[in-house]
Amino acid sequence: MVPSNSTRIHHSVFFKLKHDAGSKSEHKFLAAVKNLATIPGVEKFECLRQISEKNVFEFGLSMEFANQQFYGSYNNHPDHVAFVQEHWLKEVEDFLEIDYVVIK
């Protein structure tokens, strides 16, 4: 299902870093990821830390977009593209990405 241009998008990513927990590299990555919140169209941005052992993912990101157009603009925004190339591809060991809409 491709959302309509008026459908709100919920974007979540759960991930495990290659860095040691609490390391300087981990802190630098998390600081860089928080800059994604400044990209136009990003709403309700949250950077989350896993507290249980139910899966291997240590962190999560959650954000919303007013519609598919804002989500597409975010994906193609130079700051997002640079973050993926400079940090994500090099520092993330494993991840799960979920994009969803509210069932009405």
C-alpha cells in the first residue's frame, strides 16, 4: 500500500552499533543521529535506548511525517544522505526499519 499524500507516516528504525557501549564513538554517533531532527518535515523525533534483552537492537529512532511528500523529502535531504554515507553504513551492525500508517 502506497500512502496517499495526506496520510501521516510513522518511521521507526531499531539498530545495533559496532561500537562498545558507552564509548566515545557511540556518543559521537548518537549526537550525529540527533541532527536528523533538524531536517524539514521531521516531527516527534525521539532517540531511544533499549532496556530489555528481548532483541539484539540497542537503540531506536522514531519520527513522524505529515505525509508521503515530507517523508520522501527527508529520505533525499542532503543531511540525511550524508548521515547515511558518513555514519550509518560504517557504524551500524544491524537494523530493522519500519514505516507505517495508522489503521483507521
